[in-house]
Amino acid sequence: MPQKLTLGYLLPFLFLLCSSAYANALLNGLAVHEELGNEQFIGALYSETLSDNADALTNGSSAMRMELKIVTPDGVTTRRFRRMWIEGMAINNPSQQLTAQAENMVKFDGMFKGRLEMNDHVVFSQTPGEGVKISVNKVLLGSIADDEFFPMLLRTWIGRVPLSSTYRENLLQVGKVSSDLQNRYNAITPSSSRVTAIQSWLKPAEPEPEPVVAAVPEPKPVIAAAKTTAAVAAPKIDLPALRQASSASSVAAVAAAVAKPQPEPAKPAPVKPVEPEEEPEPVLTAQSLLARQFYVSELLKQIRSKVTYPRRAIARGHEGGMRVAVTIDRKGEILTMSWLERSEHDTLNKEGWESIQRAAPFPVMPDVISDSHFEFSAPITFALPK
């Protein structure tokens, strides 16, 4: 009895201890990620120690967490979210580290079973010695017991090539956060139905049903009809009119009664076309994931080799960053280009756009990547030496 009483008092104490440790993390910064002026999500970086040094944060050993709250009404598709962290890791981490973490990255990718919708709350939390835990809307999707994984993921947001320079700077504000933005962030919560939807991600995938082979009925004997020179449809006869015509002994009236046209059947209502569903993402393997990351690195390296800082911009002290979404075919030829982020200087934007065009054609897509085309974003930054 005393033992049970002791445990009864001890468990609430341990719960409060863990809760207070989680709550003691300090808000280092809040940042809104935009694409062409449209807000996508708000990021929040929490750490035990406030810092404006990205290297110190990513190389530190203290408890930290990175949060994302989706604010775009369109949500973030599985494809976009996957491409975001795959590219972020590829650009900001050495190849040997990517190779060492390949299996963990595949495991991380497999936790997200659908698109992220507006008001979803994504959390990546690191506890030293325990690795990183991943949750959406307070539903724990899984954990990766490797302390090296969280810093790699964090560099996606605050690495040397982040989503945008502004986004990175706002996450490194050492706690100097706008109260309006913080209040807005705190007010974003998912609905109960959305929490239930995320919980369904934890259910194991149902096996595909085996194809049902329908029994083929035995053919019945067919009695062939007498052959005719041509198939003629039997006319529909208006009997009352025919009787009236016969009594009048009018051949023409009889013919008219026999050939009287019938009303056309009503046409079926047009069927509204069904919009195609989002194309399912291919299942990643360690080999295909690394192939994507190394391919992205190769593409960006080729683009950087074609970028020239415009002399006019240097003379005027113009700096800025931009990001362009690019789609190429398997041969490396450009299919589409579109802006994700522009700088405030047209001269820099023009050079960034044209440098991508000059870099084409790109290397042929690796065979291990089975897609018919490849999408990536090209970040280009013009910065004068300090």
C-alpha cells in the first residue's frame, strides 16, 4: 500500500517536470514564409538558449524544437513538402552526412501520409540523447533516435541557403518577436476533425484486395435467323390513324399513318467531369532519395557557375535574393520556369532568371528516379562582400 501511494504521488510530479522542461524552451524567432507575396506557413524556433548564430544553434546539444503552422488556404501538398526538406537538406549538409542519414530520411518521409492543410501544426522536437520526435496536431507520428538528424533538418530553415534570407533572419531574432505575429501564431489551432484525420495516418496500410475472377457462363445455343439482304427497323404504326385511313380508302393516308414520325428520345443530361486527384508520390528508398538530393546539388552547382553579378547592381550597392521553380524533362531540358520569390531590384531578377536559362541543358536525370520530369527550386543570392 505505501508503495502504491508513493507511485501515485511520483507520477504527477514526473509529468509536471517533463511539461515544465518542454515549456522552458524560449522562443528564438517567428518567421512567415511567403511565395510571391502569398503566405504559406509560419515557422517558430524554440531553444533553451537564445542566439542569432545559426551554426551555434545547429551544432548545439541543447533541447530545441522547430514548429510550422500552415496558413495558406490551399495547404501544402505532399510533393511540395517533400521537395522542400529534401532540397534544404541537400543544399545545407555535406554528402557524407546525407549518405549516413539516408535510412532516417526515408523513415521521416514515410511518416507524412497526406497533404498538410490550413491550421495544421507540425513540430520537430529534439531531446539530447533521445533524437527527434515528429508530430502533427499533437499526434506523435514517430521518432528518430539519432541526435544527428535534427540539426540536418534544422538547416533546412536556418542553414546557409534557407527558404529565404528574410525567413532565416526572423528565426534568429533572439526573442525579439512582434507581439501581433505571436498572438496570431498562438491563435492558430487545428479542428478536432483534422486531428482525427492525422490519427488515421498511424493506421497500417490495408493490403490491396486480390483481383476477383468472374465466372464465365457457358454459351447458350443461338438459332440463326433467316438471312435478309439488309437489316430494316420495323416501323411504328399509329393504329387509330391507320383504321381511319383504311375506311377512307386512301392509299396516301395509309402510307402517312405508317410513316408517321415518332418523337425523339430525351437526351441524357451532360455528366460533369471529375477533377483528377493529386498524383500519388512514389515511395522513396534510400537509393532514390540520395539520387534526388545529389541530383539537386548538381543542378544548382551548374546554375551557380552561370551567375554573374551585374556591374550596374554592384555600383549601386544592390543586393537581394530570389527563388525560381524549375521543371525539367529526363534529358535535362527546361519545361517550365516560374517565380517563387523576387528581389526588389529588376536588374538582379533578370540576371538570376537568365542564368538558369544559360545553365540548360542540365545533366540527364538518373535512372533510379522514375519520374517523367523533375521539379526543383533554384535559390540565387546576390550579396556584396562585407
